Amino acid sequence: LITRFRLTQQQERENALSNYLISLGSLEDDSTVIQANQFFRQDITFYQNDPLGDVRLFYQNQQSKLYLESGNEFRQVSFFGVKPRINFDRNKSFELETSLGRRVARADSFRNRSFNIQFWEMKPYTNFQFNQKFRLSVGYEFVNKENLNKNESELTRIQLHKVVSELRWNLKERNTLFTSLSLIQVNEIGEISPNTAYELREGLQKGRNAVGQIVFSVFLKKNLELNLSYDGRISEVQSVIHSGKIQLRAYF
């Protein structure tokens, strides 16, 4: 049983005892909040470390509020789900994560930045541990998202179909090579604004997409690690976008 909670607030109040107290009410309705973040996560795992597998239940609620000169902006992400895992043997396992939730954004002065997205997703994965060096995961992800109006009527529906593969190769001296490739089909029904489109499509484009990543970590010395990473994505209406990053990390 794991519970995580974090709350930070910046408030504007009169000179009173309330200046030194955290408000536990609704962030959206609190007019004294200038900036606030609230995070709550609950995980319950059954049959943990059992040779046959385990079952995990989870719930998460994250809220944020920001006061700008143009007005307040409020965002919330909440979802719950279940993730069972079955071990066929020491080298093969199957897991199925299913979740249901909602994403909300409200901007006082910009309606095109507001949305009310209800979603559910299903992610079956099969994991292969060939030996201590190689691990391969292949899976399929289905995500259904609906943007609703004030009357809870559907404005836009997005469905994402993803075929995902991930490979981790542990080299000598703690060096690792990680690669992933995702083939994604984005289906869209209804009208959609640019800001809502980014949330619904997860930064992808309508139609076929492909996203790849390569991360290579090498220890130059026992306390000096070099990370090289590459990310690439392509869609039907957009040419390949390449991005790379180099990071050097020292341990003392």
C-alpha cells in the first residue's frame, strides 16, 4: 500500500492567521490562490512478489491553478485503473493495464484553451527476458478520448491505436542501450481547436504516425556517466523531426 500526496500554494491574503495555513478546499473556487499544485496518488498491490504474478489498483488526482493578468487557469487530471500481471515463467510475462479518467482545463479569458476530455485506455504488453542482458517488450495500446461541452455532449472523439516495441540491452560495466518504436494510427471525428487537438492527439497528427527513441548510457569512469539520446517522429502530413540530447552526469 503506497500513498503519495503533495500540495504547494502561493496565496494573497490579508494579515491574519490564515496567511500561514494551507487551504484544503477546492483550488478552482479559491480566489486567494495565486499559484497552486496538488498531487495525490494511491497504489494497492495484491500478491506482490508472487511467482505467478500480481494485481495493482491505482488512483491519481492532480490539480493546478495559476492566476494571470488575463484571468485564472485551472487544470486537472484524474484517473483510476487496474494492472494485472501474469508470469508464465522466469523469462515471460503478460500485463494488461486498463484505466478510466478525465482531463479538464478552464481558462477564464480564452475559451479555445479550455477542454473537458473523458478517456479510457487499454494497454496489453508481453515481456521477454531472454537473459540478464536482453529484455524485449511488445504491446498494443488503445486510447479513446472524448471532448465534451458543458452539457456533457460529445464535441470531438479521438481514437489512438499504437503498436509498441521496446528493447533494453545491458552491456558491460553498467552500460545500457534502450530503443523503442511506436506505430500509431490517429482517428478523429468532429471539430477540434488547435489547443484541444494537442491534448487529444498527444502531440501527434491525424492519420499514421511513427515515433522512435534511442538512448545509450555509458560509464566513462565509475562516477562519470555519459547519456546520448535521439528522438524522431514522422507523420503523413509532416516530415521527420529529429532531436538529440547529450548529458554528462558525475556522482560524488
